[in-house]
Amino acid sequence: MEKIEGERFGQERALYNRKNIWLKDCRFEGEEDGESAVKQCENVVAKNCHMALRYPFWHVNGLTIEGGEMTDGCRAAMWYDRDVRIERCSMNGIKALRECDGVTVSGSTILSPEFGWKCRGIELKDCKLTSQYAFLDSERVTLDNVDFDGKYSFQYVRGMKITRSRLNTKDAFWHTSDVVVEDSEIVGEYLGWYSRNLTLVRCKIVGTQPLCYCEGLTLIDCTMEDCDLSFEYSDVEASVVGHIDSVKNVRSGYVRADSIGEVLTTEDSVYACNARIETKK
């Protein structure tokens, strides 16, 4: 590989259409304010680089980023890329990943509104992520040991697995399909509405009106805290450890818990609601 070390790139398309380049301690900044520094490139390694200009890595095939920082001026950093590996990076620009295939991110801190849209095959491990509308319309997403803060997360995601994570989020998992969450904490309002085949295993669920209008919903040994008006119009098989504040108009299946504060069945229900509600107390 061609090694480029300690250089500054500020001009437009500074390294356009280059192949097999190894960048170390380089800085993408300057009064030239040039965009798209590493565009249409192949087999690129960027180690401990400082990226402060827009759209640096577009249409790159084979990209490794180790260490370094993307400032808030590094907008839309990676779009239309394939085979991307990011390690120990600080990512602070809006729309950091979009329309990418085969992305792994580990040990990184990410502050990026609209992160990870329309991606295919994206994995985060040991990361801190703050984002609104994270992973919108993406597929084959894996999160392990991720600390997430945001709103409107994982909407329209298809094929996702989350393990050992903390999710502090509102309106999460809306319109998702084939999602599994294990051994995680989910704090927020209106969890999982309109989802299909959402499975929660040994999760702590906190917040009002969770899991309504769901199809193929499964809860296994979960706990529910401050969860009122749960499961409205859902097809569900739920095994809950402890107490549920209330359930309302559960359409089909069953809900089992140690105790339930209220079971609400209203006369103006728009669906026939025939679920079994079972308690130990």
C-alpha cells in the first residue's frame, strides 16, 4: 500500500479514485473547505486521522478507520460504501452512515443524528451511540453492549438482534420486523408499536403504553416497570416476571405475569379481543 503520513488535505476530492492507500495522522481540514476527499476509492486505511470536512468517504470499497476523530463538521462521512471497519473512533457528524453494505463499528463513541440509515449488514459492539432516527429502514443489524440514547430509533428495521445493551429511547422499533432483543434494558414510551415478530428475552421494559398493535409479539421472562395500557390490539405471547401496571384490549394470545394492576376491556374496542390474561396473585 502507498503510505501517506502527517499530511493535510483541504482541497476538493484530494485523493479521488486512489487505490491501496494507507493514511496515518493526516488532517482533512483547511480554508479550501474541499468536500469528498476520499471518494470513489478502493482499499483505504485511515489511522488516527482528523476529519473536519464534509463527505470524506463516499463510494469506497474496502475502508478501515482506526482511531481518530470526525468532528461535527464531518457531515455525511460514509455513504454508499462497502466492507467498512471502524475501531476506536469518535464520530460527531450528522448522517454518518447511509446506504452502506457490510459495516462493523467497535469501541467507538458516536454522536450523529440520523445515523445508519438504509444500511445492510451493520454491526456495533462496545459502543456509545447518541442519535435520533437511528438505523431507519436498515436490515441485518446487530448491536452488542451498546449504550444508546435517542428518539424514534430502529424504525422500519428488518432482521435485527440486540444483546447486553441499554436503550434509552422513545418510539423504538416501530414498524420493525424480525427483531430479537436479549438481556437488555429498554426505557422509553410507546415501545414497538406496529412491529412484526418482535421477541424480547430477559429484558427490562420501562415506560407507558408499550407494545401495541403488534403481530407475532413474544416476551420471555421480561420485567415491566411503569407499563400501563400495555399490549393494546396486539397478538402476543408474554411471560412477565413481576408486576404489570395495566393491560388493555389484548387481541389474541396470552399475557402471564405475577400480578397485573388492571385488565381493561372497553366496549368500544374496534377488534375482537380474546387473549388469556393470567396472574399468579
